Amino acid sequence: MDNRPNVAILGGGHAAFAHAADLSLRGFTVSLFELPEMAENLARVRELGGIESQPHPSTGLEGGFGRIDRVTSNARHAIAGADVIFLVVPAFAQKAFARAIATHLSPEQIVVLSPGSFGGATLFAQALQQGGCTALPRLCEAQSMIYACRKTGPASVMISGYKEGLRVAVFPARLTDEVIPVLQRVFPSMEPAENILWTWLSNPNPVGHPPITILNAGWVENTGGDFLFYLQGATPSVQKVVDALDRERVSVGEAFGLALIPNHLLTELWYGHQARRLGSGKTAQELVYAAIKSETQLDSRYLTEDLPYGLVPWEDMGRLVGIETPICSSLIDLGDTLLESDFRQTGLTLTRIGLGDMNGTQLHRYVTEGDGAIGADIA
């Protein structure tokens, strides 16, 4: 008996393509949705009827042409009949997608924000309600995207990494035992996270992207990003700053009673299976990240997303529990200077997501039970 859930993928970027192509090749019924104003992102996919997946042999994934059952910019058509909906877009775009699907959701459906980023489930629930959703679906946050990937064309994607052991938090956490088994029918190696506070502090992108970008600002501007971001940009001295930032993140988590995973352990945890499968002596880091180039300019998501949706809220959470974060704060200041911005004013904080009046104990109750902050019952 086939117990595979029907899946909808929302988004038109690198990871949305990887989700859609790979799950199709694995036999899932897949629909792919992009906002009407961004429909051009899917034009070639619609024309061909699918996406060509090009996975690295070490991933263990099957390559080939993944035929997509439905490619659309009609939100109702996209999620009709879907058991699991993966929202695979940057944090700043999640609100627009929430409003697009708000009136078409049912409470039995599962929506996974991939990744959730800080405040993801809370803000998404608020946006759904503002868009007319009266019965919220099961909401989840992944700590990161499950694929390391890049588009290679308008209907093709290269997958260099596939994460095993990726953690997903259910909101509210009391529904974890009900929701995670369904997600594991899609991605068997997914594991439950304690709660969304854990995923808010566990996206690895803000740990690596801002310090490597900022400390290589001259190289980014002089070469237009023509260097290997991790292999050449993360020199031993730069890595010291990355590690110091990560220690601050882990300390904030400890103050909230959360056992976060240090960033330097994630690569082996997620991608060690690839190194073992290939058996070439290469490390997981070399397999997955060695070929990734820098963004072409400083004004990119490595700063414009990872500072306001990553470091700014981490600084704010540290302040709540009395943990100093000098490296985090310095990187925000430097990012403000480089981009002539004020990320503390534009970024997210506990207050801006409606939780500013809560102490640590109240936050734990909220993420576990799901009541008392967004003005609606989450069943």
C-alpha cells in the first residue's frame, strides 16, 4: 500500500526546484507553486512539465527528469489535496505566500517552513490569520533547507548535499508526536526538535554567512564574488570569528534550557553519509561546500537576510536572558556600515513578533501549548 503523502512545494528558487524534482523522482505526487508576480520563474518548468535533477553521486539521490504533476501560480490549485506543504523561500518572502494560501488551507494539512528562521511559525500564523485563515494548519519549522543546491538552468538543479538528521520543530510542540511521523514518510531521516525556540537559534546560515562575507568584503567587491566562499573565504583567522559567534549562539540557547548543536559538528552530522558513500577520502565539507562561490555583491541575502532575521534576533534573545553577544553585535554594526542600513530597526525582535512581554518561562509555555500570543487557538 502506498502511504506517501501528496506534496506541494511553494517557491521558485534553488531549493524549491530541488524539493520538487527529487520528490517527483521518488514517486511522490508533487505540485509546484510560485506567486503570480514571480510566475516567470516557473515558465520553462511549465513548458517542459518538470525539472532535471543533477545530484552529486555521494548524495545517494537518483538523478533525471522529475515530472511535476502541477505547475501553477494559482494557490488554490497548488495546495488542493496536498497533505504536506513545503514553503521554500527566504524569510522575507514567507508573509506573501502565507496570504496567498490563507483561505485555501485546511487544519489537517501540514505546512513546513524550510527554513523557519527566527519567528517563522509565529509570523506565518499571524499572516495566515490576517489573510483570512480561520483554522490554522499544523505548522513546522526546519532548522535549515534539506538540500544544498543551485539552479543550473531555468528547469534544472544541481544537488551537492542532502542532509540526514535535519531537525524540525512543530508548533505547538505538543503536536510533535502526531506530525513528525508524517514528515518522515517524505524525508525518513528527519528528526524532531524540542520546539521552535530551538529552530530559531539553530539555522546555521547566520553563523557562517555574515562573518565570512564581512571579513572578505574587499574580495567580494574586487572580484564580484569570484572566489570559493568556504574554501578560500573561511581562512583560519576568519574561522575564529565564526567559531566565537557560534559560542555566543550556544550560550544563548543554554540560557533558555536548550541544547543546541555547535555549528562545526553539523557538517559531519548532516553530510557524513556522503563522505562514507563516496569512499574517496574527501571530507563532508569538501564534498558539499568546496565548489560554492561567494555572492557577487555585499548587498545579498548573506547580509540582508542573515543579519535582520538571524543575528539581530539572536542578540535580542541574549539580552532577554542576560547573555552578552559582543561578536554578534559587532557584526551587526559592521553590516549596517557596509550597507548603510540599520538592521536593528528593520530586523526581527521578540517584540516585533508579538512576544516581547514574555519571560523565558512564558516563551516555553507558548511554544509548547501555542496559546496566549497570536490571538487564535492553534488546535
